[in-house]
Amino acid sequence: MDFMKFLPYLVACALVTYLVRMLPMVLVRKKIENRFVLSFLHYVPYSVLTVMTIPDIFYASSNPICAAIGFGVALVLAFFDRGLMQVAAISCGAVLAAELLLPYIL
């Protein structure tokens, strides 16, 4: 495969990635004091993580119903302030149990 064929795409991706990280540091020199902007920036990591994680939850299982059961178990455990490892392990177990039992129920 010819590497030079992909070089413009690689350079464009590198440039866009660099600009996204560099421009806020160059353009915003003073401390941000606007409460709305601070609140928005505070929740960006959570929203991005959610947008990246939720679709994978429903496509990781062979059955969307089983995935929804695991997601529901994870939400309930997270609501009761369980640890990340406990939530992940129990919700994976719930998906496994649902996949094993669901064919007999339906």
C-alpha cells in the first residue's frame, strides 16, 4: 500500500487535532468567570463519555433486551453509590444471566 496516498489525510487529522487543543489556550488568556461557560465546561467530559458509552452498551450484547437489563441494573447500582468495579461486574453478570435465561422465558 502506498503511504504517500494517505499522507494528506494524516496531516489534516494532525492539524485539526492540534488546532482544537491549541486554540483555546491561545484565545482565552484570562480566567473564565462566566458562570454559564464554567458550568458548560464542567459537564463536557461527562456528556462526551456518555455519548461514547451508551451506544456501545446496546451493541455489545447479542440481544438488545439483555443489554437494556444490564444497563438498568447499572443505573440502579450507580444510583445507590456503588463502586465502578462493583457496578461493572454486577451489570455484566446481569447481562450474562439475561442471555442465558431469556431464550427459556420467551
